Amino acid sequence: METLDKIKKQIAENPILIYMKGSPKLPACGFSACAVEALMNCQVPFGYVDILQHADIRAELPKFANWPTFPQLWVEGELIGGCDIVLEMYQAGELQTLLKEVAERHTA
């Protein structure tokens, strides 16, 4: 499978997906740690991809997303942003609302 197809499939299959360095339990950079902590505090299920384990995705995703850095939070196929945006949304209460609505829509 082409890397771009793999990325599109991951985004399509996970209503809430974070591309990060490391894993939610063991983040490998401060920005990923902050972003994933905000996600976990929202208490909704989400997927993740450790870009350190997938060099192809790490190389291709910034071009596809037109976003140069990691982490990247994707919600229902749309790029929300990186660490700063995730934290701003979390502190404003917007992230919790958005993710709860998305989780409810995708839980049957």
C-alpha cells in the first residue's frame, strides 16, 4: 500500500487520530506529551500513530497535511492542528465539546 493511501485510510478509519512521537502512555517528545494529555483528559477513545515507528508516514504526512510539525490531531478527516492549537482549544473548553460530539456520533 502506498504511504499516502495508508495515511488516508488511517484518517478515514479513526474519527479522532493523533500522529505523534511515541505513544499516549510513553510520549517521546514534550509537544506530543502535552497534546496527548489534553486528548486523554477529554475521556474519549482516539487512535494514534507513532511516527517514529513509521518513517514513511513521518516523511509524507507533512506534505499531505500542509503542516510541517508533529503532533498532528485529525478529527473526522480534518486536520485540527498541532500542540499549541490543541492546548488552546482544550483550555477554552472547545476540544472537550468537539471530541465528545464526534465520539457520540461514532459510537453505536
